[in-house]
Amino acid sequence: MADSQKYTAEEKARHAARVKEREARKKERQKQKKALTKQASIAPQATNGGHKTYDASLLKRARNVGGPPYEAFLKYLPHDCTEQQVTQFFAGCGSLEKAPRILKDRATGRVIRGFVTFAEEQGLQNALQKDGHKLGGRNISVTIATTHGTCQQEGTHTPAMASEVVDVLGARHSNGVFVDGTFGRGGHSREILKALGPSGRLHGFDVDEDAIRAGKQLEKQDSRFTIHRAPFSQMLKHLGDKVQGVLLDVGISSPQLDGGRGFRPEVEGPVDMRFDASEQSETALQYLVRVSRQELAAALEAFGGERPAHARRIADAVALAKAEDPSLSSMTTSKLAQLASAAKGHREYQQMHPAKMTFQALRVAVNREFAELRDGLEAATEACGLNGAVAVLTWKHAECAVVVDFQATHSLAEKDSMLLKYSSGVSDSWGVVVDQARRPTDAELRRNSRARSAVLHVHRKSRGTRLSDLEAKAGAVLNWAPHHIPVPAEQRAGCDRWGAGAGKKKKKRDETPEERKARKKAKKARRKE
């Protein structure tokens, strides 16, 4: 027994030595990693009396395109902080290029962050030394502002990736025919017209009244342009010969966001959200009155990207509001935003308005945006001649998924495809060759902050054997059953959110903050036991 206890003590000593050695190696690796990171990123160094300093060469990241000014990003400001207080806080750092810009939480009205712009690099260097210092009783964060710190003035519209669009369509100095399927306020159309040759033609499509008025004005200014009041999915009815390129910008235009149609949760107005306000179609308010709890929750999750738990709670909140007022006669955008925010459990300092995704989902559902996009991609590709380009600007992941799915379905088989051995009897048809997707440059984001979510997808029309046709033929020859990827049982139980399986298994991403906190607390208690 004594030998056993002695042996156990020796083992414990060896184990403790190994743990100590591992910790020493870990600290050494962290030290080496930190040294390497200093050269690759803005790595704070504990110097100058314990305050943070930054490598001067890396401060170039704070410089706007073309040189100064230099901008600092502020977080964790006091809730009642004013511009004057921020100015006094940075008084000794250097001259300011302009007054500090304070941003408030849209739901609570509290100050949460801001930007300070200095005229010289040394001013920004001095401001960074104040990171962690107290302002109004709070330790604020001072970091170098990224390109997202810019803000476009409301009511203006700057076309995203306009130069890239012109290039991928091949419109520069061309005398061909082109289509802007989403005219909006004509930002992209004007850029295309500038690039076109004297005999080039451009057709614009839109259903918005303000867009049509802007298009009529452009028609008078440039005879090469024609505006059509129709959705882009119906462009084939208005076009004659094949076109050289088509642009589809499926994002909502900035004037629509800043207007009073109910697209934004921060702007008071009717819950309308229709692109074509003159059409006798269903408004977002009528949609809310008509659909059931289950339908609304499914739409919020599919079209807005809401978490399933949040989608269910927002749908329940709307159902409770309908129980008191079946027609929702007093519902406005601000009341709907408050309802959605309360249902989700609003958290302070979140960057996005908590009701933003709810409003997006309602807008997509009311205007049938995804169905229109699928039909429009088909029409745009069919309208193009061989080697014609279709450029699509997407802004949300769900829109991107629709475009990628279309391109995959219509892509042509590669020359080395294993399925070509089954091409006998498969006729050639038009298909697409997909280019690499593009994102806005940092230089553009400085000029147009709203372009930060844009992705430019491009495919070109060609002729050959579609990969989907080969897959169908190979499946028939080999007697393959259609693909059916089974869902694991533990996931399947959680997928039936409104049926018998509801609540049996829940993914961590579906948890609310309160549920996550309770789960971690229970886990910690089990470890202690």
C-alpha cells in the first residue's frame, strides 16, 4: 500500500513537471507570435509609461485615399457624451480636421461610438495614447478607423463598383446594345453611357415611379438611352436583337432607403415596403395581417437570415399584436421596429439595428425579390448573344446564393469532365462560363461606404453541353437514384421547429443570450461536481 502511494506521488510529481514544461513552451510560442504580429498588424506596445503606442509606419492605414486626414474610432463612450466633451478630451493631441462625429444607438438613443479626424499623423498618434483612458467615468477605446468609418450623406446615391461594371460588360468605347435592368436613379446607366461609343444603345428597366421620372429626364439628355417601365424579368418583351451585356443591381437604392416607404426601421413611416407604390399589390402591413405565425417565422428566417429562435419570437409578437388589433391599424415602422427589437432582446452596442433583418425579410417577401431575381437571371442570359456578359451586384448572402445556384445549374461541362463519356444523345445548348467574383476596393469604400457589402458576380453566355444535362444522362445510364443527403437524427429533431420535434435538439446558434448564459452556468456547475 505504501509502495502504491509512493508511486502515485512520484507520478504526480512527474506530471506536474510536464505541465510546467508545456506552459513554458506555450508562453514562448505566444511571445514569438506576438513579435511576428507586430510587423503584420497594428500591434500595441507597452511603452511610454504603460500607455499604448503604435508603429508609425503602420499609421498609414489610417490615411484616407490621397493623404490626410487621419481618423480615430471611439467605442464605449458615455451614454450622454457630447461632441464638445470629445473635443476637450483630445484637446492636447493635435488640431482636428472637423468636429467629432457621434453615433447613437438607434433603438435607445444612447451614444455608443464616434469618430475623430485629425489633420496630421502626429495628432492620431497622440490620440491612440488615450486608449483605455476615462471619459465621463468610462474607459473608452481609441483605435485607428477602418474604411467602415465613412458615412454617405442621406438622400445621395453613388453607384457601387461602377468602373468594374463598365469593364466586365465590355461597354468601354463599344457601339453595342446594353441593358441596365435596375435603373434606380441612373447611377450605373450614366457611367455606362459615358463609356459607350456614339452608336451604342442602353435600355433601362424599373418599376419605381421616381426611377421612371429620372429615366425620362435621362432620355431627353441622351438619345442613346431608353427607359422601360417593367421588371427586369420581362426584358425580353421589350428588346429586339441580342444584347452585349446586362447589369442587375439587386440591392435597394439609397434614395429608397432614405425615403418614407418603410424600408428602414429608423425612419418613421407606413409599413409599405413596395418598390412599385402605384401597383395595387399587397403592402408589408397587409402581408403581416394575412400570414400565419408559422409562415411569418419561416419568411423571417429564409429571407432575413434571422436565427430560428428570434424568428419564432418575432412571429409570436406579431401574432399577439394581431390578437389585440386584427388589422394592425396603428402599426408604423417605429412600432414594428420596437416590437421586433423587444422580441429579440436588444443588446447594447450592437452595430446593426436589431430590426433590420426583419424589415429586409418583409421587403423581400412583399416584392417577391428572389423569384424575380431567378426569372431575371434567366431572361438576362437569354437576351445576351454569345460571349455576352451578365453582371449581378448582390448585397446579401441570400441574394448571392440565388446567383451562385443559377450559375451552377447553367454552367457548361469542362473539357476534362469525367461525365463527357455519357454525352451521346445530349444536345448542345446555351450555358454560362463564370468569372471570379469581385469586391469593392478600399479606395471605393472611402468614397461610398454603402458599397461595403457589394459582390459583383459575372458570367458569360456560351454554347456547349450543360453539366446538369450530363449529370441527368449519366444518372439514367447508371440507374442512379436522385441525390438525397440524409439529415443526421440530432439535427433532424431540431429542424422541425413547429412540429413534434420542436425543442428536442437546439443548435447553439439558435440560443438567446439568456439561454446561452444558463447553459454555461449549468456546464460550470457540472464541472465542479
